[in-house]
Amino acid sequence: LKIIYVHIFVSLNKIFLRIGFTEEQAVTIKDVFADVLQTSLEHQSKNMATKSQLEITVQQLMSHINSVKKDMVILEKSEFSQLKNETEKQAIELAHLQTSIRNDMDQLKGNVRLDINLERSRATEAHAQNEKNLQLLHNKIDTETANLRTLYEKNKNDSIKYAAG
């Protein structure tokens, strides 16, 4: 009889491990079931349990075990569903962050382009102003040179008039 229970509990332990319990949890649950079964058997034997009563008790325990299995499956599905929902929320949040970063980068690129174009425009205007000032300076130099030549010619003519006469 003990060999059957050992086999059942080893199988139960494997089932617990397969559905996601840790080794320690599976052993603990198995031990609890073993203690419950042992206590029940001792109680039955003290009260001179019959074979049919013992079979009924075993069936009840197996029913309990099946109920716990079902509860564990439901719990596992619930946890999986929660993890799936959380993962989906994080994926949506990540997509929003990516969109936000992309928009911020586009805005930054636009601002940089605008700054570059403004600076280019300012440089072009400054260059044009410098060219204009340079042309005015050339014109002024040409005018002053022409005035000096005129003054030189006038003084030369005055000197020739004075020397001649």
C-alpha cells in the first residue's frame, strides 16, 4: 500500500513541478497531502475503518487533489493573463515613448535646420552689407583721388602761370 502512495506522491510532485511550482513548493504541497492522508488513515484505522470506507476516503482525497489541481491551473492561467496584460501595456507605453522621441527628434531637426538657415541668411546679409560698404569705400577713394588730381592739376597750372608770368 505504501508503494502506491509513494508512486502517487512522486507523480503528484512531478505534476506540481510541471505546472510551475518550485521544487520546494511541490515537496511542501506533497508533504501536506501526505500528512493529510496519513492522518486520515490513522484516524480510519483507529475507528476500525472498513475497506470500503477507506476507498471512499481515498476517493475524497483524490477529489480534493483534483480540485487543487484545477485551482492551480486556474491560478496559472490567471497569472499568465496578468503577465500578458502587463506586457501589452508596456508594449503600448514603449510605442508611445518611441513616437514621442521620434516627434521630439523631428522637432529638434526642424529647429536646427531653421537655425542654420537663419544663420546662413544673416551671413549672406552681412556679406552683402560688407560688399556694399567696400564699394562705397572704393567710390570714396576714387572720388578723393580724382579731387587730389584736380587739385594737383590746378596747383600745377597756377605754378606755371606764376612762373610764366
